[in-house]
Amino acid sequence: MNNGVVTKQTKYAIAAVGILSFLGILVETSLNVAFPTLTEEFNVTLGTMQWATSGYLLMVTIVMSTTGHLVKKHKTQHLFRIAVLFCITGAVLCAAAISFPMLMVGRLIQAVSTGLATPLMFHIILSLVPQSQLGLYMGIGSMVTSFAPALGPTYGGFFTSFLSWRIIFVLTIPIILVSVWLGGKHIRLEAVGTKQRFDWIGLIILSWVFVSLNIAFSNAGNNGFYHSSFFGVLFIFIIGLIALFIHFRFSERKILNFSLLLRPIIGLRWLNFFILQFINIGVSFVLPILAQDY
């Protein structure tokens, strides 16, 4: 750490967790291309099928919100093993799916893996990489999450067109095993330790806010913004938002520290990042479907 050299063990540890994060994002973007095929095979509407992506991203977001506490409470090796287990289980379920609910369960299980793996990758970088190399490795970590969406549509489109959409999941399994081999030997980061209890109430309310907002706009997409189903769920979202504000205002335990976002330099950055991600993920979902239908 002090001599500015990143050890091979650290590099392999970053690579192991980075592979899981990469696969999670790769499958998420590649599956968008397969939606027209999946809607026909499972006999569901596109509005229903889109939950394979939006539900997945919601679960990733919710799990990520817990990692700040988890990395203090548990060894990185243990969290990595849990991420691997969920990743393999989800891949097998999705590859063998005979109905949309089975596919959806598999996607939610995989989301837990991605929600753990992505923050773990940056946790390892921030904990083990010396200051002089931190910018380089943070860039590499960000590149993992940026390259996967670029490759995803090609990856998914190729197998959906020439073989089967199930291959999207099947081919991830041997790559996961490579990650297991690397991580099992080289991830050795101990927990920092904390006596603070986990904020279960905050997690429940935060999930309530995210899910209700997503359902509200999903209803708007299916029925229009003037339909009662949109306003009804939007009202539930507003109640959840108020409950979340009250909880973070008066509770000693906080799953996330939103007060940091009020600082001008941080506030502008998160708003910029949110807008970019909103556009990026939205376009990556819409364009492959339009390209196939029209």
C-alpha cells in the first residue's frame, strides 16, 4: 500500500468480483434484445416482460443500499460467496425457465448477485489500492460497468437470432466458475466491524418508494398518465416518500445518508449521473425493440 504497488492478489480479487458485476450488467442489457422473442414464447405482453429488466434493476438498487452496512459486518469473502451462489442459481433458473414467473424469479436472484458484486468491487479498490493508483483502478472498475452495456445487445442479439436466448445465461456459468476460482484464492479483506444495527425499517420504506414509483410509471405506460391506476400508485409513492423523510429525520439508524447529497458539489454530480443513467438505460431498452419491430 505504501510503496504504490498493487499486488497480484489485489488485482485478482478485483477481477473476480468485477467478472460478476460485468456478467450481471451484460445479461441485463443483452436480454432487452430478446424481449420480442420472450413475449411470444411466454405469451405475455411487452409491458409485463419489461419487468424482467425493471424488476431486476429495482432489486439491484435495493441490495446495493445494504452493502454499506454489510461490508462492515461481514468478511468480503463471505459476501463474494453469497454473490456467486445467487449468480449461478439465477442463471440456471433463467436458462431452464418454462414460464415468465420462473424467469422473473431467476432474474431477481441474479439481481442480488449484481447488487452485492458491484459495490464489493469498488470496496476492494478503495480498501487495497494505494492512493497513487486509485484513479486508475476506479477508472477500470467504471469501465467494467460501461463496457458490458455496449457489448450486451450484440451478445444477446447473436444468440437469440442464431441459437436460443437461453444461451445468454448458459454461457455465463463457466465464466462464473472462473470468478469463483479467482475470488476463492485471492479475496482476503476483513470486515471493518460495526456495532450499529441494520436499518430494516429504512430498507422497507426505501423499497416501498422505489417499487411504487416504478409501478406508477409502468401503469402510465400501459394505460396513460390520466388513468386512475397511475394516480393511485403515485399517491402511494408520495406517502412512502414522506415516511422515508420522517424516518431519516428522526431515526438514529439510517440505511443511507442522504444528507451528503445536499452538499452542492456532490448534489450536482449525483443529479448529473442520475440523468445520464436514466437516459442510457432507457435508450438501451427501447432501441433494440424498435429496431426489431420496425
